[in-house]
Amino acid sequence: MRKDGSPYIGNCVDTTKFTFEPYDLNQFSGLVSGTNWVRYRGYSVLTTSEVVQAVTAIGLSSDKKTMYALVVDGGDTNFSVGIGLNDVAALMGALDAYDAFVLNSGATSVMVQKTLTADPFNPIIWNPVSKPLTAGGSASISGVGFVKRSSIKN
């Protein structure tokens, strides 16, 4: 996220095939790293990997006004075995993601929804909306949060 509040996904999927896009790290207020590109500049980045697993991915529309977050459970044959990277690319493409990458590929993903309560001792409850392999997910040093605002400034 840039300091001006605008989202940015970069830099490039392969510096041998695409021009490296220089940027100034001082213009960013927050950074999230990833493992695999699944969409780059409107095109799917396909892989020969047949691995099906839990995945967390993030994408951004070409006008940079819509961000997509995807959490797919996996590793539990009784619930969900997961998803392959080519299927993540297809799904992000169907959502019209211009750029998208996988944040992690494993069982550490937990998607939660914030609920406000009237209880003064427990005013906020975080309800899991995904089914991680472990009860509370796994310890992670990164996270992405989305805040719904009543009005958007352009």
C-alpha cells in the first residue's frame, strides 16, 4: 500500500522476460510478500506444478480500484483438498484481476470476519469464515486486513 492510500502490486513475474519497474520503497506504508505470481498485467502465469493445497492469494484490478482476496482451505480430504496454482490464476482471471499473486501456499491461512458486540468485556469477536487445519491457524509473521469505509476518497 502506498502512503497516499493507493494499492500497488509489483514488481514483475520474470525480469528476463519483462522490464523491471523501478519503485521507491519510501513511497510505501506497508508491504506484503508472496510466493508465486498467478496473474501479471492481465495474463495468467501458468505453471507445470500439479500440487493442490491450501492457498491465500491477493489480486488487483487494472484500474487499481478493486482488490480481491482469496482463501482456499486445503489439506483435509474430508472438507477441501485445496486448489492448484493454474486454477487460482483462472479464478483470479474470472474476477478480472489484472495482477495477482499467492501470499502463501499452505495450511496457515485463516480468513476471519470482525463482529462488534454489545458486551463491554468482549466488544469484538473474530469469526473464522475458513476452516484451517489447526484450530487457530498457525503462527504467522504477516497478515492482511481490509477496512470497510463509509466513503471512498479519490
